[in-house]
Amino acid sequence: GGPDTPFTSDVLARNFEQIAFFNEYDGNFAGRGGASPLRRWQVPIHMEIIFGDSVPPSQRQTDSRDIRAYADRLKRVTGHPIDLHGRPNFMVVVASEDDRAETLAQAAARVPGISRASLRAFAEMRNDTYCAVAAYASGGDPNVYTAAVAVIRTENPDLLRLSCIHEELAQGLGLANDSPAARPSIFNDDDEFALLTRHDELLLKMLYDPRLRPGMSAIEAAPFTRVIARELTGGPV
């Protein structure tokens, strides 16, 4: 079951439905979320990295490089504008247990539509939560994201931090759930696949396909997702 685990167009469409139309958690990173409409960004994404004071320069350099490279990959895969310039609307916070609350306060001050109160769940993250992300819709459409915050523990070892970057930034684009059936995928809580796979790239391509629209239910999207999945896997349309 390595990254080359084969998957059919039907499996891809089914995994997309499980991951794009359900929430992994409720609002406090606890319990299971429920069914939800399709959600994604419509405006360009401008990421900014904020490090806690405790993060050493060598780690700042490594993590900054990894986040920039991954943002470029997400832009290429989705076709959606993503960069690390301009007025930020997607904060990536890398901080320790000791300075996370202070760093989150800086993030809240930088992004319209995010309050310190809305970040409380991040400040109170359980010790066994290595990283998390929340996306916010503060405009007129509750299914169009306008801001996001990802939090990564600086205490995590290098590979785990990189895995967190891959999963949380992808989830912040709108793939909000994990599915035990999704393989080969980082959207699977068994941690078998630590980094974004080809399968996951196709899920992101589907999410940002113009035939799908924010607010669609799984049932409304199904005829399109099956066709798109077949196109992406080279199967019959």
C-alpha cells in the first residue's frame, strides 16, 4: 500500500465525496463533524508564516522553504492563485506550547475576519494534536472561504512538521475531512501516507474544477465528480 497504490475513477470520486462533503471535527477539534456543502476559496490565497519566539533560525529557514515550495505545488495542482505576498488571508503559525497563544494573537491581528476568540480552540489544543487548521467564511457566502489559520507545533520532529504542512494546508483549501477508506492519501488518519500523494493532487484538482461550485451538496455534485474523476484517471467519460 505505498504511494503507488492503484485507484480507479470510482474510488477517486467516492473518496472526494467523503473528504469534500464532510467535516473532520466540530468547531473545537473534537468529535465528528457532519455532512457539509462544498466549500473552497474564490479569492486569491495570500499565505504568511508567523513563527513563535522559541523557533530557532535553522528551523525557521527549513519550514519557510518547505511551506513556500508546497504553496507553489498547491497553486500548480489547483490552478488557484496561491502565494506568500500581499495582504495575508491564510496564516501559517509555527509555535511551541509556550508561545502559541501569543503567536495566535499576532495572526488574529493580521487577518480580517479572524478574532482572538475564534482561535481559542488552537490555544487550547490537546497535547496529542500535532497540528490543526481552520478556515473561515466571513463574507456573504458561508461556503466561500475568506481566511484560514494553520497551526503546527514546533516541538514536532522534522518529518512530522512537513507532514503537518502538507495535510493542514491542503485541508485549509477545502478538503476538510479524513476518510479511513482514502488510500493512497494523507486524508487518512492512520498516518500511512505522510505527504501529499498523486491521489490527493487529483482530489484538489476536483475541488477547484469550475464545474463544481461552492454550496453544492454531494448529491448535486455527484454527476460532475464522476465525470471529472474519469477524466483525471484516464478512464472512459
